Amino acid sequence: MFDDSDETCWNSDQGSPQWIEIQSEESDLTEIFSFDIQFQGGFVGKDCYLEVVSPRSDDNLILKQPFYPEDNNKYQHFKLDNSVKGKIFRFVFVNSTDFFGRIVIYKLKLN
């Protein structure tokens, strides 16, 4: 997902919901304005949202913003309503376009 190779990907198990959590390795908070994601068509997240969590507590939600990917193989860009700083970025996929709830992601980039 992060190596810019078209031959590697992340795939979930079956079932819903699924999620990906990214924790910033930097000592300061990481600011993001947008993100890019590339799914495999037919295995795309539905009813998705990005959560940004405070580094002090998993219960301290800074942001919860929905996003709506198209069911295709294209590299998709999503802009946040406002930039946000955080340490933990959690992409939650409540459902999937796949009947079994599987999701396949080739690329994911925070901007």
C-alpha cells in the first residue's frame, strides 16, 4: 500500500466492518489536508469514514469525516473539509461492494 508498487496490496478478511489504522512515527502531530486511495474494483469500501484520534486517548476523537469512493480501480482523491493534525488515522469501511465484505487496497497516501 505504501511502496508505490502495483504488485502489492492490502486485503481484508471477509466480514464488516474493516479498518486500517496508521500511526504517525513523528514526534509532532502530523497535519493532513487530503488523502488518496486506490481500491480494486469490486472490493471497494462503502459507508466509509476517516477518524483522526488524539494521541492521548483512543476515546478522544478529533475528526470523523465520511468519504464515498467509487467502485473502480482508479486512484481516488478525497479532500478533508478542514486540515487536521493527529497521530492516529483510522480508515473505517462499514461495508464493501464485495458480497463477503472483503476490501482490497493497492495504494493509500496521506497528504
